[in-house]
Amino acid sequence: QVRLVESGGGLVQAGGSLRLSCAASGRSDSIDLMRWYRQAPGKQRELVARIWSSGFTYYADSVKGRFTISRDNAKNTVYLQMSTLKPEDTAVYYCNARSRAMDYWGQGTQVTVSS
């Protein structure tokens, strides 16, 4: 079992920055992949970025060049640094971890970008 707790969301003006954190506990040593998803009102949940235990990363086109995903394996924490935020980035952001072929989710953190 893996437990994920996100933090760092909030309200920011367009062009601003936020950093989300996701702390993993439990059987976190078996996590090989961590991802950030987001879900805006009335829309499907979408993948924002992912990072493998090797450090290899992937970004959705909509955030490429503005968001950076990173992880601190010693702290079992993954981060999402978000810069040059746009109103369309407004959503609930969810942390996801894959461990032993099972997916675990955090409770989500709200990010609101005002224009």
C-alpha cells in the first residue's frame, strides 16, 4: 500500500509560479513511476507529466517548457514546478504512483490561475 499526500496548490495570477509536492509513504520503495494529472471542471482527467525512477521524464505538449517534474528519492517526494501559469492551467492536480503494477492516487490539490 502506498499513500500519497499532495500540497502546494493555491491561487496565483497568470504568469506566476507554483510548486506542487507529493509525498509518498508506505511501500514507497517499490514505486517505479510517478505522475501528475489534472482535471478541470467538466473535463476529463489528463496526464501532465511523469517521471520514472531512472529520472526519465515526459510532459504533455500543453505544459512543455513551463512545467518541470522532479523527484527526491531520499524523501520519497515528487515535485511539479509550474511557471508561466495560464488560466487554462486551472484544475485539481492529482499525484499518481505506480507500485508493483498498481496505481495509487492522492486526494488532489486545487490550482487556480486568475487572468
